[in-house]
Amino acid sequence: MIDLKEILINSNYKKETEELINIAYLAYKHWETYWTGFNSTYVCEEILKDFENLNDFKFFIYGGFSSSQRSRIACFRGDNIPEEDALKNNFPAQGIKINGNFLFDNATQDDFRSLLIENGVNQIKIGDIWTIGDRGAQGIIDNTNIKHLDENIFYLRDVEVKVNVVGIDELVIPSGRSKKLVNTVEASTRLDAIASAGFRVSRTKIIERIENGMLRLNGSKVNKPTINLKIGDKLELENKGFIEILNLEITKRERWKVKLLRK
């Protein structure tokens, strides 16, 4: 069986890893499938690297559609593996539509996510959220304790929105984000400089998000934009995906040629 302390020692995602270990015990005891809360798909993949050699358990990552940026991990016994179609069909989540007129008051994914959190939805119960032009947003949400949202009116700033809980098959699924190489030249290897270039977000906004704990470096939240990065470092920015530093090379003019992989 799992040694909780042993797996957690080297984990960069201790809270998420502990949750997975806890549901693994339940899956083993009750011969049923259990799901974690939503985390970034990348984090789910990183967590499972520590579980590769455990034959007692098997896992499945899914977020409601194939290119989801936030997913849940299903855990089940290695001797009681369900069909993939059954896991998808019984995925414990619903679709959500947030309809409103944002033509003159643009709203972001973060804004709609905050709206749900302010109205009683825990962050780990929220999957992908994506905007639908200036008409609002759609997304994936855990299917428990959401009756108070359905057919209800809320306000995002001064804009009235109506929330509808629907089937995931009723959503307009966004296109997947493909991997992309990013080459840039920066004055330094500071976190804020490289994150700004990699995520295509202004330096000011990147610093704000770093200070608000929205960026992770190698799995850990950081709040100092002045940290110098190195080859192999991985950054995760909430709702913006991930970048990995593939190469750093100093130029004759003492600037830095930076090669990144964004995904």
C-alpha cells in the first residue's frame, strides 16, 4: 500500500498529492472509482509521475473534454479497471453557462471564476472557464451543491448575468492550446521578464499576478518577481497554461537569448 510520507517528501504538489493518496485509500477499500478536485492538467500529469510504479492503483486524467486545461484524477483499483467511456460518461461534473452583455465592460476568465467563488463554489470544484465573445462565458463545474446557481441572476461588477447549469454536451468547447516554441531576448533571467514574454502578458500584470500568488515556479507558489530562473524551470500561470525554459544563452551585449516551450 501507499506510504504517505514517502511520496510527499519529494512532491512539489503536496496538497494535491495528499488528496490523491486519500482517495486512493478509499478506492482500494470500497472497490469504487473516486475523483480528486480540479487542478491544472499539467499538475495532474506531474503528480502521477510519483505513482507510476504502484500496481495496486490505476489513474485517469479528464476535465470534461480532450483539450481541457484543468482536470480531475480518477483513481481505481488495478484489479478493477473501468472502461474509459464509462469514466467519461460518469464524469462528476456539469456544464455551466454565464450569460450577460459585456460589450462595454469586458470580462476575463478570472472574472467569471471569481464570480463563482464569491457565490459559494470552491476553486477546486471549478474546471475550465472560457469566454464567449462579449456574451459571457461557459465552463465545467463539479456537479455537487450547485442547485443555487441554476437559473439564478448574479452581478459581475455592474453587469447582470444569468447562470444555467447544463450538460457538458451542450457547451461550445474551445479549441485546444497547441504547444509552441517561444524565442525572446531579455535583459535578465528574472521571473517577471521571462513570464511576461512567455505568457504574452504585460510586465505590470505579471508582477500583480506573481504578488497575488497566481504563478507557480516548479510547483510552488512564489510572490517575488526578482527570482532568477534557470534551464529546466517550469512556470504555471493560472488560466494561462505553462512554460518551460529550454535554453538560456548570454549574448555579446550581455542580454539573454531565451528559448521557451509554451503549452
